[in-house]
Amino acid sequence: MKKIFASFIILFVLCGVALLFFNQNRYDFEIISQNGEGKISDFSGEYKILYFGYLFCPDVCPTTLFTLSNVLNKLKNESIKVVFVTLDPERDDVREMSEFAKNFYHNSIGVKAKNLDDTAKIYGVKFKKIDMPNSAMKYSVAHSSALYLLDKNGKYFSEVTNLTEDDINEEMQKLLTQRP
């Protein structure tokens, strides 16, 4: 009986270790940027703030990026990178997205996820293309709005859904003061 119990404990521990190992890079994904192809983990050594939106977003994306930039400019920490991930890969150009994001915060980059559906699922991002046949844009993209914070090693830290300056600042302070 003791051998069975010990075997069960060992198996349980090994499964836990394996689960931690395989989930370690769960939030990493392949991207296309103006610098070519890569992964989010390529930005190692920098804190990363991921925001999923699109270039032609009329209000939510610019407002969120403006609010975020106010917080980041007060923090004055050069090791923070904003990664603007498009939810409209058909229309958005990564160079234009990077320029757009840099209008809000200097250390920003626009990227396309190589597999947007899988990436959105991992982060819990909801989005849907909405046809607008009578509009010059032809369609819009309805989407959830949250910031996803990753530490310098690319490890997921937290999600900020209440996008006020106070809440973003509070989560950023926690991220920046965490123990490695």
C-alpha cells in the first residue's frame, strides 16, 4: 500500500512539473513585424504590454493607447515595450501600426500574430468582423479591450481590464517591483 501511495505521489509531482514546463511559454506566439518574423519572446529583457486592436479603430484603441501612454510616460522606465497586435490583419500594415502606436508611446511596435485565432484564444481576446456595406471602411472589428502584462522573461503577469490610469499604474507597479 505504501508503494502504491508513493508511486501516486511521484506521478502527481511529475505531472505537475511537466504541466509547468509546457505552460511556461504558453503566452509566446509567432509574429510578423516591420523587422520580419519572430516571436514575442524575442523582446526578452523588456517588460511587454500587449494590446489587441486595429489601426482603423475609431475610439477604443486610441483611447486605450492614450491612457496607457500617460501612465508609461510618468513611470519613465525604458525597459517597457508596448506591442500593438492587430485584430485586422487583412487591412493593417505592421509599419503603419508601429508608427501609430509610437505616436502614443515611443517604445512601441505593431505586429501581426501568425495565427491570430489561436493567439486570441490563449489570451482570451474576443473579436468579430462586422460588415458595414454602406461604409467606406466596408467593415469594422468589434473587440474586447484589455492590456496583457508580461515580465522581462516573457512570463504572463496579469491582465488589466479596467483601463483607468490608476488601475494600469497599480498593475505596472506590481509588475516592476515583482521578484524574479
